[in-house]
Amino acid sequence: DLLVVGSANADLVIGVDRRPDAGETVLGSDLATHPGGKGANQAFAAARLGARTALLARVGDDAHGRLLLDSQRTAGVDTVGVLVGGAPTGVALITVDPSGDNSIVVSPGANARLTPEDVKAAGSLFHASLVVSAQLEIPLETVEEVVRTLPPATRFVLNPSPPRPLPPEVLAACDPLIVNEHEAKVLLGDASGDGTPEDWARRLLAKGPRSVVVTLGAEGALVASATEGAVRVPSVKVAAVDTTGAGDSFTAALAWKLGAGLSLAEAAAYAARVGAVAVTRRGAQESFPTAAEVEALSEV
Ligand code: ADP
């Protein structure tokens, strides 16, 4: 029912006392290897909640690609659309210092080789989907082809991350466009920090999407559309330990619930509960809850 089109990466994480300078070598902790990438994270999150989910992505014919395929299948994702080969699996090389600050190098690898032709060849996946969700860790022309391939009754959800200017045809298809504060400011070309989330939502709606969701971390989210105006969706108060993947789990939950017929505000309220559980646990995919765990969430 949900098709996620996006990236799949292996996240390679090493803890360090401090980052190396140019020409320097530092010793770090044991390597931790985690399945990640926004596309794989969203598909994993939706399937874990119980959504019928398929992933259209590309990985390399290598151990990282097999790790990603295994984790997706374990969560229950249909991986018939995960293409293999063409380049090594995308990798994020992450060093984490004692204060928790990250330095990250991303090699897009196979993600950069997910082409418009791959989208065209996956037409049957689109026709089986009520909602299609995408992000921007794959080529923009591939996302443009996704928009052209959408069946008339299929809803399109976009999290423009990492953010960059979007063509009008892509913006017009979004229902909703889901942004955090940073993404909103990049899309609005406004680094000044002025304005309220309501202002950002109004100015983003003027760019053409049918609806907009601004996620606000511990403050929850704001949903806005031309027809229903802007509504704040509160978050659930929790003891946050790691916000990695919160936005991915929020987007996946929202997309699934929209496909199930909930209103944007109702779907965002559910998604906020999913994001709240995710921040109470470490990691990305390993922090994503089942529907029963979302049900059981209570405020601190
Ligand atoms: P991103 O991870 O893309 O920056 P946010 O940080 O806005 O996105 O988080 C996405 C959603 O996850 C929020 O809208 C909220 O519902 C939930 N969330 C994030 N951080 C917290 C937190 N500290 N407490 C409760 N919910 C949170």
C-alpha cells in the first residue's frame, strides 16, 4: 500500500576521542555497522508499524547491500524493487566524539545510480500503492520521474532531505511536503531564522504543494493546507536519548496513515507518537516501534 522510493546506506560508525587533523591518524572504537539511508529507514519504519510496504532503491552487489536487503526483509518490506549492482552500496562514514557530535562523509554509491529508467521499469509497484514517499538522497531527475509515474489516485509525500531547490512539478505533487526547520529555511532561501513555523508553512504552500508539514522536534509539528489552514500537532513528552531517525519514522507513519484514510492532522498526531517512541531509543532502524509500542506510549 506504501511505496518508498529512496536511498539505502550502510552507516559505519566509530567512536573517537577527537577527530583527526589532515595527515593524522587517530585510534577509535570497534566499528559498528548499521543499515540506514532515508529510504531504507522509512520503509523499515512503516513495515515495523504493520504497513504493507515496498522499497524501490539500489544497492551494490556487496556485503552492505546484503545487510540492507536482510534488514528490510526482517521488517517485512517487499524488496522486489531493490535493484542490485552498478556501484558499491552507499555508505555513511560516521565518527562520533565524546560530546556526541558527528562528522559524516557520505558516498552515495548505488543511490546515485537509481535512474528514471529504474522508476519507469517499476510501474507495477506504483500501481499497487496508495501512497508513494520519497526523499532527496537519490538523483533529483529520479524523483521527477516518480512524480510523472504517479497513478492519478496515488498520493505523493516528499521529505526534501538533504534540501535543495525543487522544480515546480515536484512541489505541486507533494501532499504533503514534510520539512524540519532547517529544510524549511533552505527551501525558502531564508537563513535568517526569522518568522514562525506558521509563516514558513504559509510561504511553502505558496510554492505549490497541496499541503505542508513542518516538524518541530520536541515541539511536535505543524500541518497546513490551503483548504484547512494551519494546525499545531503537539508532541508527546518523553525522555529523549537519540533523535536519529525521528524524522524518517514520522514521515513513514504519516504516509501510512494517510493511505489508511486519516486526515492530515490525525495522521500527524499518530506520526508524532511514533517519532516520540523513536527518540527514546538509540539508533535509527533499531529505535522504530511496532504499532503496539506506539499504543503503549505514555507521557513522562
Ligand atoms: P528531523 O529528525 O527530520 O530533524 P524532528 O527532529 O522535527 O525531525 O523530529 C520529527 C518528529 O519526531 C517531530 O515532529 C516529533 O513528533 C518527534 N520528535 C522529535 N524529537 C522529539 C522529542 N525530543 N520529544 C518528542 N518527540 C520528538
